[in-house]
Amino acid sequence: MRIIRSRYCRLIEREFAAIWKAVEAQGEISAGAEMATEFRAIAERRVRLGMVIAELARRSSVRVQDSAELEDKVVDLLVSQARVEERVAGVEELRELMNEG
């Protein structure tokens, strides 16, 4: 478990560095703890999403050459398996749903 956590932390740090470098290259960075915290949260979300996509691909035996193609194939797979049902919703219910997001 320690090895997995260590790899996970390294992935987040690598993603954080890539985000920081990209923003810095655009000249839009104002160094500070607030920006670092925001970028770290973004990095963590990206790493988690990548792990979910990789696991879904593994479980569904999806094989591709690059990660962008992997994401597209996994999303296509999920959409093809989704069950969509239409139903009538009241205005108040829609407002509540909008406030949750």
C-alpha cells in the first residue's frame, strides 16, 4: 500500500509541475500559496481521472496506442452502455439540481 501511495503522490507532483510550467510559460502566473493549492487540486483530479480511465480500460480490455485515444475509447464505451430515461421534472427540482453542481 505504501508503494501505491508513493507512486500516486509522485504522479500528482509531476502533474502539478507540468501545470505550473505551462501557466508560467504563458506569463500568467502570480506565485503564491493560493495558486499552488489550486494547481495541486487540479493535478490531483487529473491523476484520479486518469486512474479511473485506466481501470475502466483494463476491465473492458480496451487497448490503444496513446492516452488521448484511450480516454476517447473509454468514454465511447461508457456512453454506449449508458441507459438514458426521459422524465418530467418540475422547476424547483431543476433549481435544486443546479445548486448542487
